[in-house]
Amino acid sequence: MPITFDHTIPTTLSRDALWALLRQSFRNSDESPIWPHELETVRSAAVEPGALVRAIYRGPLGFNAQAEYRFAEVEPGRRLRYEAAASHPLRGGGLVEIEPTDAGSLLRWRGEYRLRPRPTALVAALFTRLYFQGRFFAELRRRLDAHAAAQPG
């Protein structure tokens, strides 16, 4: 059974402002005001097709797991698609899109993962579905709202 997700987050931030924050997050999430650092840190040398993304997931009781992704498609200011690297316990990836709205922009983040035939795949799937996904997107939304509210004008 696949793990699917589809989250939509409206914000008063412009498309360009939201893209800049996402780009910063994927380059070095520790420097991002919107990224849920307590759940995951992300690093990449560039936000461009083929670039490697390294993630460290944090869970309860000191659980940490590393995973790698590659950007498969990047359309600056509009969308990016990433795929799990061969070393990842799950197969799949996600699509992040930004659409302009009258009030700012809309962030839509969706994806799908399937188990690979690996001993760690089931643990990764359970962690993603039961612990990480809901917390990550709720916190991302909260931080985006707080960041937008703190902007002048």
C-alpha cells in the first residue's frame, strides 16, 4: 500500500517570497525561518535538477535517520520535484508547487512512496505515515503563517 500525501497551505506571501524561503530551506534548512527543524534538517549544494538532497529525520526517543533525494525537476518560482535516491528505504518522491492567488500564494506539496524490498522499509513507512507527515506539514503551516504575519505591509 503506498504512502500518499497532498497538503495545501495558503499564505499571504508572494510567489517569489515563498519560493525564496523554500529554496533557502532546501539549501540549508537550519537557516530557514519556516522549516520544522525539530523534525528534519535538509542540505543541498543547489536547487537544480540532479542535485543531491541530504535529510536527517528526527523522531521520538532520540530516533534519527538519514535519507537522500535528488531534484528531478526545478522550475524556479513555480515548482520542484524530488525523488528518493537508490539508498532510500522507500521508492517515490514529491512535488512542491506554488500558485499565485489574489491574497498571496498557495503552496501545494504532494507525493507518494512505496516500500522497497529492504529491512528498513517498513520502519521508514510507519515513521512517515504515523509520526512525521502530519507533524511536518502542521508545523510548516504554522511557521509560514508566523513568518507572513511578521512581514511589513
